[in-house]
Amino acid sequence: MSLRIVVTVKYVPDATGDRHFADDLTVDRDDVDGLLSELDEYAVEQALQISENSDDDVEITVLTVGPEDAKDALRKALSMGADKAIHVEDDDIHGTDAIGTSLILAKAIEKAGYDLVISGMASTDGTMGVVPALLAERLGVPQVTLLSEVSVEDGTVKGRRDGDAASENLEASLPAVVSVTDQSGEARYPSFKGIMAAKKKPVESWDLSDLDIEAEEVGLEGAYTTVDSAAERPARTAGTIVKDEGEGGKQLAEFLAGQKFI
Amino acid sequence: MAEVLVYVDHVDGAVRKPTLELLTLARRIGEPVAVALGNGAADTAATLAEHGAVKVLTHEAAEYADYLVVPKVDALQAAHEAVSPAAVLVPSSAEGKEIAARLALRLGSGIITDAVDLEAGDEGPVATQSVFAASFTTKSRVSKGTPVITVKPNSAAVEAAPAAGAVEALNVSFSAQATGTKVTGRTPRESTGRPELTEAAIVVSGGRGVNGAENFAIIEALADSLGAAVGASRAAVDAGWYPHTNQVGQTGKSVSPQLYIASGISGAIQHRAGMQTSKTIVAINKDAEAPIFDLVDYGVVGDLFDVVPQLTEEIKARKG
């Protein structure tokens, strides 16, 4: 038996940097350092653990859609232990929204061949958290999403989804799309050996024509949503800061009472 | 007047507050038609009518509880076909966003998630979103198909607006995918008796400075004196001091209450992402240089173990 896992990852602007918008109201990716979205590291980690716990022959492919720099995200995932990588890159992709991104990813996943797709719970830049559900809808396979625990055995994926009202145990047959949360287990750091090995691992580059996608289906032109404006939130006006000299709690209560919270 | 579909989040017929907020927003765009599914669906009608639903489409079937997400997408698609609405509004819960995304794809529509405000516009509803850890505000609209928009809790006031609320049975035939992901077990969360974190008017959160699970009792005592929900920073959750369901921040809940009280929280970007849109922000921290103080309306530099209990006592005294 073999198990083909495709892990979708995203190269995002560093959240601790000064993120902003470009003139066309897309996310500015030039002026801020990028990196593998932290939440996708959990997806890579779970793929590696499934592989380590499996008697099957498991192959892990990491897949990203993005500009040239996005290769850095793939390298990081390869150095953690993934086997190979696919980079979908095309000038016409700039400005693609979630619906369009899911189209590119789904076509690439089908072309790569898969039994299991693993994604992070959301990207750290767009933070919509909808791509795994969109992939399941497009691929016509079960979605087993937002898992804080996941296992694969005998062609079945099982996991625990912790919701607001209840914790649910889920089960589906492969092929399936899984997404994992940051509660699924700390991601490993790449070892020196892993970093060296990653340099030799294959990274394929595909463009839209490789995936039979027309330019007008994606990009800003093909987007299903339009951003009309993006304004920096005005800095909050400086508040009152007091040093506690024994009455700090009472002073705070006085403030809250003045604001009618008490 | 155009109709607007509103997906109803309810527990056995008890409508959750974010759905009532959606009805307020839906009335700005058109006539709200609510869609209530699963056990107790028909019991939602009275509450929904009080808040402006002209119609309540209901469908009860075991599939809604037994399988993940897809049966609800099938039902909303059926409702869309029956009504041809001007927009579809869904509460921005984890499940709500997944339902909305799959529906949008089926309808050939665009999707906007996590709106914090919604207005009628010449080219369809205009959604306000708060992005990049709430450092930017964007205005967007769906440019193809029926707009599908998810809205965050506390984005609008709940308003009484009595309407007919006529109950109609919705015809739903489930798709082949509906039974793909089986829910094999469900463990309901134990109720704390406190308000739901994302819906609460006041949130009291503890962070690294709380320094131990047992010390969260003083955060809870403050919360209870104000009728507030309890939140925790990622540091406190990762340390195992408080459950992940109470985590506020990028990988936890995003809250937007009237009052947010941060105790022993430094205010890292990941935390700010989840609370920066709160109306009034108050912090208590030993470190005068902590970034949280850049956000506050009122801050106390001091030991939370002195300040928080004194605050709690003072609130109780004032409330008598």
C-alpha cells in the first residue's frame, strides 16, 4: 500500500513586520519579509507523523501557489522532512482570491495525485480559513477539518474537532481533505541534516497552462470579490496610565464606573 | 424588496445572539428570510419573527447532526433556489465560514468572511473588514453571483423589529457528498455559566503574568463581578493553565466586546489580532513597557495579584 499526502502551504508576510497593502489593494508582498505560514507548519508536522506511524509507503508532497519567493516556504517544509515540492507560479496569479486559489490548488492536487490533502487551519495573512472546505467541495471528497488530533488507518481518516459547543469525533474514507489546528502538536524544527537534504529534494514548477487554467479565471480580473478601499486604522488615542501605589484597583474601578461599566 | 437569506445558528431551537445581529444587518439590505435546520428548527420562529424575519424556512433531519457541514450546504443551496435572495448572511463561526465557502463555490459567487459591518451599496452590500491584526480596515463587495458574507459576533446591535416570521418547510434533497464525513461522537462542553466568549459584552483575560492554572481563579472572580466572559492569551493556554476554547488571538477567538480587560498580558501581535477592535481596552501589567499599554484607554502598571482582587472587591462594593 502506498499513501500519497499533499500538504498545501502558503508563503505569507511576517505578521510581526509592518504589513500593508499595495496600490492595487492586494497584500504587499515586496516590502515585508515572508515565511512559511506558521499555521501550515502544523500541517507539515501531522503529515510527517502520519508517515512515521504508518506501515505504508508514504510520500509527502508540499504544494504552494505564489511568487518566486514562495520557494522559501517549500524549502522549509522539505527541510522538516517532506519528500518533494510543487511550486505553482504564474504572473497571472497576482491578486487571486480564495475561490481562485482553491481552483489552482485543486487542479494541482489532482495533477500530482493524492490520497490525503492536509492544510493548516487558516493562513496568517488572509485568515479566512475557507480553503480546506473549498478544496473538498472542488475535489468532491470528504472534508475532515479543524482537527486537533488526526490519525490515518486502513484507508480511513479519524480526528477530533473541538468546537465551541462540543468536541466532535469525525471519520471519513480516503481520499479526503484534512485541516489541522495549532492544537494538533508542536511542529518540529528542521535539523541540520534535514536542511542539507532539502537542497537535493525535487521542486517542480508549474504554471497555469500546466493546469489547464485560463488566465481570466484567476488573478485580480477573475476575482469574485472587489476591495474598494483599505485604510490604516487610526492609532488609538493615548490612554491614561497610572502606577499602582496601593490604590490601582480602586482607580481602575473609578474609571470603569465613569464609563458606566459598573 | 429583495430578500436576504440568514443562516440561523441555534441549539435545539434556542437562537444564538450572533444570528439576531445578522437580522439587524439583513434589514439594511432587504427582507430577512431565515433558514433554520436540524433538531428544534421550528422552535426558532418566534424569536426570529420578533427580530425581523419575514419568513422562516425550516428542515429537520438527522443528517445535520450526524454529518459534517455538507448537509447544511445542501439546505442553503435549496433555500437559495427557492428564494433567489440578494445576499446570503452566515455567522462567522468556524463552521459558518466553511458552510458559506462551499455554498459560494456552488453558486458561482464570491465570499467575504469576518465582516464587522455591512451596508447597502449601489453595487450590492458593502462589507467592512478588519485585517492584519486589525491594523487596517477594508471595504469590499462581492462582484460575481449572489454575495455570500459571514459576519463576526458583536458587529451590530440586536434590535426588536416584529415581522411575520411565517414558517415554511424547506425541501432539501441531500447530495452524494452529504454523508462523507461522519460525526461518530460528540462531547458537549461543560457550561461555566458565563457568557460565550465571542458574544460577551465584557471579556476579562489572563496571560503569562497569571502564572499558574490555580491563579486563574482571581481572573474568574473579576469576570463574575462584571458578568463577563473569561479569555486567555496563547501563552497561558500553551502552559496548560486555561482551555484552548478560551484563547483570544490569531489562532483562538477574535473578540470585539464593549470592554476588554487584559491582566498579565504583554500584548504580542498574535493577541492583539484577537482583541484590538474592542471598544474600551484596559490593562494591568507589571511591565510599563508592555506593548498592550499602547492600546489601552486605561492602564495600571502594577502587580495583578494586588490590583485585580482590589478591583473585584471595589466592583462588588459599588454594585452593593
